[in-house]
Amino acid sequence: MIVGDDVGTVRRDIGACARALGEESTPRETIRTASGLGLRHVEFASPFAISPALDPTAFRALADYGRSLGVRLSCALGMVSAGHAERTTRFREAGRGDLVAGLSKALTAIGELDTDYVQVVVGMLDDRYDASVVWPEQLDATAQLYRNLSPVLTDLGLKLAVKTHEEITSHEILQLIDAVGSDHLAVGLDPVNLPVRGEDPELATARLAPHVARIHYDDAWITFTGRGLARRLCPGGQGDIDWGAIFRILDGAGSSAPVLVDLHRGEFEMPVCDERWLLQNSDVSLRELSILSSRARPDRPPVMATAPRLRAALSELATMTRGTAA
């Protein structure tokens, strides 16, 4: 599908994260579902979902199956940072105790999908406030881990795409790119997460636009609570994420990154009325908080059901494309 004139002229594949198409589905079932919806891209959440043994032949066979149905494949590494070893146990096991070796094995298998970017998530919201390992030290250690992966990334022609997740700001992602190098690191832009860090999705997109390799589509309301603001998930087209503006910014930067429907599940509050929170989040600007506040509405329950959100997302994307899906 092609993003239409109302949001730009850059051609983009429209796809989905595998979870949005059925959490209990096998990889081939997911690909068939995507093909039936007219989608051209599926991203799997973990290489272990494709092959627990990280067998390259399984990845190659799945890529061939996807191509036979007109669906490109990619695969994320999941949550990969140096701060929490318990989250990378399977990679360490795959590397016989060596995390870099295990991640390299996974990247080699993912390379068989004929993809160019591999998404990573740095952590979780609680990591930012972990007193045992302060957040800047976690980021420094993660940058070193990613640098240690540079040789295999170069050999495979891959880049890591760091997702704009709830624990990390756009400024911190740019610092990671500076520390590791833009030849090895890019951005997985997920605008619905940006307000959780007190960031305006459009201004943050403008900061990150030259590096964006993946675009995650979802929507949310920004609401007022007794402690400040909150992100409440909702069907596409009903929320406060201005996707038309975001696509125009990306088009202006020349980004042709694919768009992946990604149905989030986490509910987060931004206690902007709490001085301690503001002191802990020094990247938050008054300008961006004022923009978020101007869009906020009375608090309301989120819409979490997958089916209506998937239908709405595909329908909303169809209004911005000249394609036929949804």
C-alpha cells in the first residue's frame, strides 16, 4: 500500500507485528492472516518464535513461504540491554554463556529473512527508576553491548532499530546512536509511547526522523488524572496521535520505512504534577508538556480488545493510502 497525497507521497509497505494478528498463531498462520488482509510485512517479536534453536534453515524456509504469499518478514530481538541479565537468558544459553555470541547467532539467523533492520527494546519503565543500577549507567552499558555487536551487524548488513519505548526518551535514543554509530543503529518509531516520556509525538518524530527505519501504528487518548496525565489506548483514528502530521514529517526526511500495526497493552500515567517525577525526567520540556496538556481530555477507560483495534487501525491506514488492504 502507498501513503496517499493527504499525508505525503512516499511509498511504504503496510504490515503488522505478529502479535496483532493472533497471539496463539504459528508463524505460517500469521503470514497467511497477513496475506489475507492484504498486508505486505510481518514482524515477529522474537527469533525464538521462529526457531527455538535459532536454526537458519527455519528462517530461510519461513522467508520463502512469506515471499510466496507476497509478505516480507522481519524479526525483533526483543528486550536487549546490559542492565538486566535475566531478560537475555535464552541468548546467553544460545551462546554457551556468552551474550554477544548468542545475540550474534540470533542475528545470523534473522539475516536469513532478507531483512535490513532488527528491532530492539532497551528496557521497561521501572528500569529508569532502578536505584541499584542508575539509568545513565544502564544506557552506557547498553551502548557498549551494541558496539560489541557491530562486527556481526556489519558482516550481515543489518542495523539495530531501537524502539521508542516507555522507558527511553528520543534524546536518549539519539545519544545511543551517537555512541554506537548510525551505521549500526537506527530507530523504531512508536509514537504512541512518546507521551509516556512527556514528549510530543510530532516534535520527537522530527528529532528522530533521519534515523527512522520502522514505524509502529497505534493510537491513544491523552487524559487528565488526579496526578497529571495518562496514556489510554484506543482504536486508530479516535485518539490524539496526529498520524497525518507524523507521516508528513517522515516524508520530508525521506524516510520510506514500513508501517506496522502494533497493538499495545500497557497503561501508563505521567505524574507531571509531582515535582519528584519532573526532577527524575530532566529531558521533559515545558513546551512539550504544554502541547500534551492542550490535547488532554477527561480521563476514560482504555479500549484494549484486539479485534476492534485491529479493524480500526487497518481502516484508518486505508484512508491514508491508495492500497486495498482493510
